[in-house]
Amino acid sequence: MNAAAISARRTASRAARRQQLIDATMKCIARKGMGSTTLGDVAREAGLSQGIVNLHFESKDNLLKETLSALANEYREKFDKALKSSGPRPADKLLALVEHDLRPSICNQRKLAIWFAFWGEVKSRPTYRRMCDEWDRYYDEVVAGFCEELIVDGGYRNIDAATVANALASMTNGLWLSCLISPQSWDRSEAMEAVLSYLRGVFPKHFK
């Protein structure tokens, strides 16, 4: 094996180990919360020594930042994939994003517990706030863009695209919270119908 192959293998191994630790961190946060999760917990969950955790991330703060980044990137990839696989019309795209946010792979107790754990720290941690704000801006711009196209296409009056995008984001966050704290009574189809009912009211020509 030549030097380039050895280097590539080491790089891949390092990336795999870091992902293993990030996955373990997510499991610990979902189970214990962020404040109660220690590097020792993460090491035990991953089946590794705490020294390995320190080697790759140096501190809990670095590990948490990388975990949030991985969580956001995973969501972003699925978000973009939902757009690419949807129909060509703005209404198709908007509907695909609504369905995406309520899919079991996104809207489940474990994943939501991790998101809300980070959101709970946003006020006191500027790094988390910056990362979350960056994603929120992207989401708002994409959704507002589709809403603006619908407004023009349908000749709708007295409707602001940014306001609709903000309302959809707020509805999604509220539905996610309900799913997290009341899983026994939460119903995915009812949640989807609630968002569709709002879209029908705003864009009746496009959502029937």
C-alpha cells in the first residue's frame, strides 16, 4: 500500500471514528439531556475510552458544536433532497417541505429531544445561536421564495411571503414540540392536515 492510500485510509478511519462519537453524543443527549451528558457517557455509549474522545474533540464544548453541526447538515441534506425529488411547481415544492418536516425520520422523539436540547442553550451560547440562525435564514429564504411565486401566480393580495414562511416555521416548531412532549396523543396525519388547512386558507388556488 502506497503512502497516498495509507493517508486516505487514516483520514477515512478518523472521520468514521468522529462520526461514531457524534452518534453516541446524540444518543446520550436524547436520553440524559445536554447538561447531564459527560465525555465519559459518550465514551461508554460508543464503546471507546475517554482518551479517544479527548483525542478527537479535546473538550465537551467542541464535541457538542460538532454534534450540532452534524445534526444541521443531516437535516439540510434531507431538506434539499426533498426539494429535488418534488414536482416542478412552487406548490409542489412547498408541500414536499411540509411533508419532509413531519416524516418519521425527522419528526421523532429522539431527534426532537436533541434539537430542543440545543435550542434551549441558544440564548446563552453565541456559537449555537449563530449556527441555528444561519439555518433559519436558509429555511426562511427558500420557503418565502416559493410563497412569493405562489402570490404572483395566483394574484393573491395582502399576503406577505416572509410572514407566511414565518408562520409555517412556527407551526412546524409547535407540532414538533407536541410530538416530543405528548407522543401518545400526537397524530402525524392530523399534524399534516393542520398545516395543509393553513396553506389552503392562504393559497386557495394552489392547495385544494
